[in-house]
Amino acid sequence: MNWGDVPTWAAFGVAAVAAVISGIALKHSRESAQSAKRSAAAAGRSAAAAERSAVADEATLSEMRREAQERRDAEAEAKRPKPELRVNWIGGVRYLLQNVGTGPAVNVRTVQAGQPGQCRDLPDGVTIGPGEGHPFAILTALGLPVPTSIYVTWDGQVAPVALPLPQ
């Protein structure tokens, strides 16, 4: 054996060990890269889920705010003074259109009441405050029947309201 071959064989052995270690390091590096890719994908999915959750939370918060505003509006509407009209019989052919509500009925107009010319002094553009009334008469001469109700409107009440007449 030639001693000059020993360093060559030693270098070969070191190179072989280095190649094995390099292969192992390459394997670990690939596994680490794949793990990093999986982690990045999971982080992306997590971020997307967090964004969806934030959008859902924002929608829920918006809905809660809308409901709270509707509740406040309904409470304000309930507290707002409102007219409430009622017909009371005074006696004979005399009746009283009375406001038993908490607010004035402005611009009260009669839309329909009995036969033409049967009713006298019906409200036409009058304001009836809370607790106040407007007298009118319903004639029953010549066998005209007493109407069952009169129909009135006022500012804020566009659709005619039927007010029953006491019999």
C-alpha cells in the first residue's frame, strides 16, 4: 500500500460524510420549506376567516344600531303629542267632535258625513286642541237616517278616519 493514497482515501471519506450530511440537511430544508408553505397557507385561511368574521361582526353591529334607532324612533313617536278625535252626542241633533288626545288636530276637514246637506257646521280647516271640541248638527228631518259615522282628516292624517256616531 502506498501511503500517498491514505490522504486521498481520507479526503474521500470526509467528502462522503459531507455528502451524507448535506443530503440530510437538504431533506430537512425541503421539509422546512413545505412546512413554511403549509403554515403560510393556514395563515392565509386564518386571515380570510378573520376578515369574514369582522365583516359579519360589522353587519351584526350595523343591524343592532339600526334596531336601536328604530326603537328610539318608536319611543319618540309614542311620546309625541297626538290628536285623537271622538264624536259625542250633546242632545237632540247636536254632536261634539272632541279631541281627547294629547296634541292638537290641525286643519280638521270633514270628508264624508251622511246625505248631502244633512250635516251643519262640520269642521272645515279648524284646529281642535287637546280637550277642545267642535259642535255640529245632523238633521234628521224628512226621515233621513242618522249616519253611522263621519269621516275626517287633519294635518298628519291623510287617509280619512271613520269616527262612529253615538246612537
